[in-house]
Amino acid sequence: MTLGSHISPLSRSYIEQADVVFLLVADGITEQWVAQMNSDVRSLQPYYQTGVSRMLSYQQMVAAILAEVRQNKKVVGAFYGHPGVFAWVPHKAIAEAKAAGFAAHMEPGISAEDCLIADLAIDPGTYGCQHFETSQFMFYKRTIDSAAYLILWQVGVAGDRSLAKRGTDGRYRQLLIEVLAEYYPLSHQVILYEAVTLPIQQPRITTLALAELVTAEMDPKTTLVIPPATKMVANQQMLDKLAALQADDD
Ligand code: SAM
């Protein structure tokens, strides 16, 4: 996620020893940094095209990676954050390589979630934590627990059915608010979060009312964090059963 610090020694060693490295990171400076680690680093950024569905770009990325795997090369896909978190290409590339009989595996990385836990001082274990991709959250009827944290990824493209937009506007966010308003008051304080990708930056931590999301500035890297709005309700029946068990044990 952050240039210079968020890479494990093992991941770095794989990159250095690969025949070819496919790279998808947040910015050009980070690309240059990784390019110093191997003489054949190929950016996956050019596969993104304005107005073209991201799914098509993703399929082309997987095809490019697999073409090199099929030539029996040592191939690394280096993705920002955790390659397995809200990321289709790494999972798909590994599954296809395995299905074709090649050895393939994923190394974990430091995701946006890890950074927000640190920067916002949130422990997902305190109240529980739910994660959804924002558009999926809008497209499907989901049940959420307003006593736990809710983290919505890709909020900058909320509601984009084409998968081709770089961002969606207030009209789309108004519909997101409509879904969220079933669970939260419009005055509920939420957080727009952006982890730093360069060590000279400061994280973006914008606290605002749910209703203000309509006009808020969004970026492809913005994540929406919704703190709990209600208190956890005790499950008295279960507590009673557990008390009975405890009494038997004692
Ligand atoms: N694999 C990535 C990870 O582990 O963080 C996530 C990739 S997902 C396709 C893109 C979404 O991740 C963004 O829309 C945003 O919700 C989140 N994200 C990516 N970069 C971020 C950053 N710098 N700060 C906060 N969230 C970020």
C-alpha cells in the first residue's frame, strides 16, 4: 500500500527472482520503485481503458499473466494492498494457473483494511465488522448489523452497473444513502478514509454525516467506514443455556 514500507521480505524476494513481474500499484512512483527490483516489470495499468468494463480489463490482465506462465516462466503478479482482498485478477490468475497444472500461490500483503485499523484506531473485534463492495451492497438485498462496523469498499464507483466509470456522482450516492438509511439516521457520523500510498502523505480521515455523502469528494481509493449506530443486544436465551452448562461444569 505504502511505497518503501508495505512489502514483506518474502514478497520482495519473489519479485527479485521472477522471470517476469506483472505490476498493479497505486501510482507511477511506486511502479518505478518496484521496477528497480527486477529487469522485466510490466505494468498492468494500460489494460484499464476509459469507457471499457473493468471486467474486460481484468480478463485481459489474467490472459497476459497466464501467457507467461504457460511458457514455464517464473511469474509474479505484484498488486498493491493485499492481493486477495477485493481483487479479482490475483485470485483468478492463481486458479487458472493451478487448473493448468502449474504451481501457484498467494503471499499476503498489507491491505487498506489493515491501514484503516491502524489509522482510525479501530479493532474489528470490539463490535464486529462487516465488509461489502459498495455496488454489490446496493444491487443485492443484504442484512447488516448496525451494532457492528460496516466498511464499504469502492464507494467512489457506488452503483456503477457498467463497471466502466471511474467515478459516480451524487445521484448514485443518494441511492446508497437510501439503502443505508434503513439502518442509520441521516445524521450518523461516517468516515471517508484514504491510506497513504507515499510516505510523505497524510491519510485522509474525513468525518461527516451520512446525508453529506452526496456532495463529498470521492476518489477510486476512498473507503467508507460506518461506525456502529446501535448497541449490541444480549442473547439472553443463549446466556441462560451457557449459564446452565457452566453450572454443570462447576
Ligand atoms: N487489494 C486492495 C487492498 O488490499 O487494499 C483493495 C483493492 S479494491 C479493487 C479497491 C478499493 O480498495 C478502493 O475502492 C478502496 O475502497 C480500497 N482502497 C484502495 N486503496 C486505498 C487507500 N489508499 N486507502 C483506503 N482504501 C483504499
